[in-house]
Amino acid sequence: MKLLASLLILPLAIAGCSSETGTPSAPASPVAAVTAPAGQNWTDTVSRTAEGTIVGNPDAPIKLVEYGSRLCPTCGALARESFGPLMNIYVKSGKVSFEYREFLVHGAPDLPPALLGNCTDPAAFFPILDQMYQAQDGFNTKLQATPQPVQAQLQTAKPVEAIRIMAEQMGLIDFAKQRGIPEAKARQCLGDMAQIDRWTKQTQDKSADGTVAGTPTLLINGKKAEAVSWGQLEPLLKAAGA
């Protein structure tokens, strides 16, 4: 994958998320709720993984994974529908854990929100993810309105400089500052080549092996869930025993 994607085709690319639909499989036996340790809440139990960030009971019998893009409108619609019930009913019960994995479906434009969304401690990861999806339309509108001189600058900029320019164009540095991330730290995170290389490789690998063809891609206990909305996903969680 090229690190930099042309902004000239961005409106088409942003519309090109997954359009799969789903049908619940044969229901599994319901699983029992699992009480969190005293003084804890499963929705506050968050940790990094090799591929993303996970919230919930680490031994939950139902493991939901999403490969998502923070600029993907379909991912955004799913998040705005699902975040409340997923966290407050399913994750809170201890039956379901939820892991979010970055997938650069649009190439370089996905990097600024991913880098800044991970520029914090794990406890703040999912609140910031939710807030990014709430503000997504504004990010996309600003990016698509990038002035022609800035677009030309992006075509010749070094990767880290291009990421910084796109972050500024989308208003993401101010977004991060409003959530307690100092500007110096935000700019440092935008230049984190280890993360950039990691997500570029993850996107390449999961595309090549057929795991992800579009975003959002959802897995329930390792099996692809053919769903792109909460109305499609919730029956699949219930069918898995939630």
C-alpha cells in the first residue's frame, strides 16, 4: 500500500466502506453474566493488544472484534448506534469483550485520527473513539475541502509532514487538545513511525489474507459477522449466547 493516498479521490474512497449484511446463525446456549471484581466495572477494564485495544472481561466467552476506520461513514453510523448498548449491556455483563483494530481503508488520511486516538492511556481510548465518530462528518468535510495548494503540497511532502498537514486540515490537533492531550504530545504522536508502520502492515496483511475487504469488518469469536449496523449485529451477539 502507498502510504500517501491522493486527496483528489478522497470523496469516493470515503464512501467506499463495507456494505455486507448479516443473518443470525443458529442460536448458541445463553451464557451467564460474569460479575466484575469488587470495585471494578468491565467497561473500565481496558488494555492494549497486539493488534488493537480491548475493553471488557478478558475471559469473556463472546469476543467481538472490529477492524474499523475512524473516517469511514459506515463505521461511524455503526458506532453511533452501538456504543451505548454494546458497552452498557453486553460488555458490562462480562459476557462480551470488544476489541477495536485500526484498518487504513482510505490509506494515509486514516492515519491522523488513528494516531491521535491512540495518543493517550488505554482508559481514554474508547471515549475518544466514540467522540471521534460523533465528530466524524466535520473531519471528512474539512479534509475534502482541502485547498488546491495544500493538496499539491501533500503530493510532495514527506510522510510525517503530510500526516501533520492532514491533521491540521481536519482540526484534529485542536480536537486532541480539547481532550487533555497537550499539543506537543499530539504532534509527537503524529510522527510515531512505529505505529504508522504497524497499521500499514496490519492493513496490508489483513487485506491479503482475506480477513478484511472493507470497513467495518466484525468478527465474533473469530468468525466474520456479516453486519454493518447495530440492528444486524445485536441479533448475532444474541445468537452467540449474549
